[in-house]
Amino acid sequence: MGDPPSSEHVDLAVEVLRILADTTRVRIVLALRDAPELSVSALAELVDKKPSGVSQHLARTRRCWARSSCSTG
């Protein structure tokens, strides 16, 4: 059996799971997987939300991904 995960990795995993626990954020992530250059307005239309709400979801998701990139890269 290997070493237990570090506290930093556990905290990051919890943050990622929190991000993905939201239906709208999952829909946004899936839409961007298929078309990474979609505008906020186009995403808002796809997920049936206001652009301001989508923008807030994107900001939260970006912050999490930025932390994970810095931790692993």
C-alpha cells in the first residue's frame, strides 16, 4: 500500500468535486469540451442560464483549475 495522499491533494480533490457537484458547471464543462471557444452568451444559451450567472460559474471553475495546474505542473 502506498503513502496516504497529502493534505494538499485531498483539499484539491474536494475543491474539484465541489465544482463538479453543480449541474450548471458540469453542463458548462461538457459544452466547452466539445467547443472550447464558445462565448459566454453561447454557453448561457446552451445551459439555459443568464450570461452573468455563466460568467460566475466560469470564474469559479477557472480558479479551481488554476490551482490544480499550479499544484501538478
